[in-house]
Amino acid sequence: MQTHIVPVGFDYDRMIAPLIRDQFDVDRVILLEGTVGSEANVEYSRNIARKLEQDFRNLLGAETVRERLDDVYDYDAAFERAYDLINAELDRDERNEPGDGDAADKREVWVNLCSMPRPVSFAFATAAHSIMVERQDDRDRIHTYYTAPEKYLETELAEELRATRDLLRDLVEGENEGADDAIAGAGVDPDRVADRLASTTDLLAEFDERGTTIGAKRIGDSHVIELPVASFQNVKPFEELVLFTLGEHGEFASVSELAETLADDLNEEYTDSFRSKVIYNVDRLGPGGKGYIEREERGKSYRTTLSRIGELWVRAHADEDRDLA
């Protein structure tokens, strides 16, 4: 049994064709639609999602649901969503039929990374890799995949646009005998033809100079979205407490201050031994270890905060029950 998580962009074939051709055993599909962008782009993506929903059901017999991603440029939210979705699908059969079936019968989760803006694709890939680390026994059930297109339509569209431009130019410039009469006979306003020629020429000039995209969009306070790398080591229980405490307080001026707070939370006596335990675990979680914590030297102390991937870990695990006793 397989669940395929498919972030939907502007592609159709790469979302479903390889699964049909390679005869995948797909019984459940989650289609994710973006809701940010121009109205035309959002509607185009929704139309693709509607067609995919219908064809996954009709051609593969898969249970298909559509969900929305509020902001396709919010990496943190996409990571959290991916983390929850993948874990939920891995646990789906256990919830429905606890203790039934061997490992070979357990559900696999496949994440399609072909479409949707890059922040979503990278967030889902990073979340999948993080879960592989946390759930060692299930790592063979988690897959990320990509499918290459047989051809890209951008260049063909550009060539067709060039042919249309040349035709309009011939009509406007009257190089073909009787062109003006043909325009008038067709009831077409010559100014309209001239306008279409000008806009087509400008669009092709931009395409030739810049390719398929223009400019760099500002997202939040920056034009750059950092894509953190997942840790390849699991987090132990006391390390979890350290991370959750940093997530709750934001930062600590020193590791000693962090240790004091942890001791208070745990109703433990703050001793040199407890402080050493905290320092040891912070070191394991720091830049030379798992990379979830950043430490900045300030005099004789170290300002201690979560790293980018540490923030994502805390956000993804925020709803889990934690035993601080």
C-alpha cells in the first residue's frame, strides 16, 4: 500500500504518468494546492489539481484528497506540514488495525518533488529525511522522488510566439500584397493588430534576455529563503528537553542560565553535576554535533540559541506530549 503526497504546481504528466507507466500500487493520494501567487496562477494550479483528483481515482483507483498550503514560500510552515503528513500516513494502518500485518504489508509514503515552488519541495524532502532519522525502523517506507519531463513547452511556446509575431509584422507593415484589405475584410481593427505585435515583440525580447522568469521576489524581510539541512542523528530524551526549553525562551545568555532554567522546570537541585550534564548535551546538539543549537561567544559565556534546523525541529514536535519529570 502506498500514499503519494503530491504538491501541485503547473505540471500534470509528471504527477501521475510515471505511476501509471511503472505500475505503482497507489491506494491513497494527497494533493496539496498553493494559494499564493497571481489569481491566474492559483486558478491554473487548481484546475490541474481537479484533473489529477479525477484521474488518480479513475485511472489508479486511489482514494484522493485535496488540501491547501496557505503560503508556498513559507518554508517553516511547509516543513511542519510535511512532517505531520508523513508521520500521519506512516501511522495510518497502525491506527486502523493495530498490531495487524507484518513489515512488508505496512504503508509506504512517497513524496513527489517535481512541482510546486522550491521552498515546498525542499521542505518536504528535508522533513522526509528527518523522519527517516527519527524512525529508523521505518526508513525503508519513506521515499522522495523526482521525474524528468520528456520535453519542456517553454521553448516551443516561444517559437510559436515568434511565428505569430512575424505574421503580425507582415500584416502591420503591409509587406504582403492585400494585407490591409485582409485586415479590413476580417473586421479587425488595425490598431489592435499593431498592439498585439508590440506586446508579443516585447514579451519575446524579455524571454530571450531573461529566460522563463523575471526579477527576484521579496518574501518577508528578504529576497532569500534559507533552506536548512536536516540532521542525520536522532534526538535523545534529555536533548529534547534542552531544545524545547530553548524554543520556549528563545535564547540564553549562557549555558549556566539554561541549566538553571532546566533545573527549575524539572524540580531538580542545580548542582555542578547537573550543569555539566546540560553542557554535555548542549555540546552534542551544537555545531560540532547534531547542529540544532548555535553558540556565540560573548566574553566568558556563550549565547545559546536554536539553529534554523533546531527551530524547525521544535516547531514540528511542538504538539507532542513531553514528560518533564
